[in-house]
Amino acid sequence: MPFQLPLTKTRFSDLLANTTFARLLAGRIITDAGDSLYYIGSMWLVYDLTGSTFYTGLAAALLQVPNVLSFLVGPLIDRWDLRPILLGTQLTNALGVLIVPLVATLGHLTVWWVLILMPILDLINGFVYPAQNAALPKIVGSEQLTRANSMFTTSIRTVGMIANAVAGVLISALGAIALFAIDATTFVLAGVLFLGVTTTNTTDDQSNTSDDATTDDSYLTDLRGGIAYVRGSALSVILLGMMLGNFVSVAVNVVLPAFANSIGAHLSTDF
């Protein structure tokens, strides 16, 4: 008798019928689109203000600093309420990206505004993705979790590619400053969606969280445990591969504004 994988009864339509999951997924997609718009807009604005690939390289390096520190976030997520994290990160990012058009309107925009804001906002948004991942098992059944993660991954990667292309079109049509104002609306919309995301915790879970929160060294204990787990598993090799892939991606992104500008200048001389 041939081996057959067990069939799951979970369908994508069943997941989307879960209002809380649908809100979390929609908010995550919009957040990711906002990140893409912000990243492309920031890199282009840095090059536009300086005309230097050194500064675009510096901007890309600064954006990687929060990623390097992201391992510090996990133990904190387990101790905080998820919905305030989801909502607070989006509203903070909305206000943060609006600083750029405001300063530009006042005539005081320099590259340092962008270079300082970029890592701060990226660090803040570094809380939203672990929070969403932590919320997912609490709003879908265990038999739905694999398909839910698949839907998240596929949707987010697709939207990210589309948003990068849209960002380029918007910069060409409206300019990088206007892109920041548009980006603020995406974070506000994501925040509104996250308002409807509720998770349920048992009394035991809440008491355990409370006990952990009152223990001074509980955070460090969890952090050490997580590091030890990664070291002793195949995740360390996977993470190394991801780091190398990110390095190549960043190296390419550094020269893209200059490359796009050179193509635009070349085309303009042909007509």
C-alpha cells in the first residue's frame, strides 16, 4: 500500500473566515508594503540629497543594526500584551515617517534626518513581526497553523515585490518626499486593522507571564536559553546563510539609486 500524506481539512477560505486572522494578515501585508515604500524612499532620498553612494551605503548599514539586535526582542514579546505592540508600532511609524515631509516643508531637510530616523523606525518595527508570529498560534487552531504560516509568507513576499515596484513608480511621478506622506497612511491603516486583533490567554498563561515579569533575571534566562537552542540546532547554519544573502542584497541596494539615476540621465539625453 503506497504511503499517503494525511489530508488536512483546513482551507484558505476557512482561515479568512476567522475575522481576527484576516485582520492580522491584512495588517501584516499593509505593514510590509509600508516598509517597502519607506525603504525604497529612504534610499533614494539619501542619494538625492547627497549624490553619494557612500551615504546610501551608510544608510543600508544603519538599517541592518536593528536586524542584528532583533534577537533581544523575543523575550520581551512574551511579557507584553500583543495588541498594544501591534498598534503602537504602527502609529509610531506613521508619525515618524511624517517628520521627513514636515522638515522638508520647513526647508530644513538634510540627509542626517533620514539617517537618524531610518534605524529608529526600523528598530520600532522590529517588534511587530515577532508580535504577529506570537499572536498567530493564539488565533488559529494547531491544525491550521501550517497553512496560516504559508499564507502569511506567500502574501508578504508577493506584496513586498509589488510594493518595491510601486515605490519606484511613485518616486518617479511624485518624488521621494511625497512617498513618505503616502507611507504614513499605510501604517495608520495597519494600526486600524490591528485594533480588531484579540488573543486569548488562559489564566495559567497570564499568571506565568506575571511571575516571569517580576523576576529580575527571567529575561536574561530566556535570552540565554534561546541562544543556546540556536547554537545546538541546524538554525545556526540557516541563519548564516540568511546573513550572507542579506549582505548580497544590501550590497546591490546600495548602488541601485545611482544606477537608476544614471539610466534616467542616459535616457534623457536620447530624446
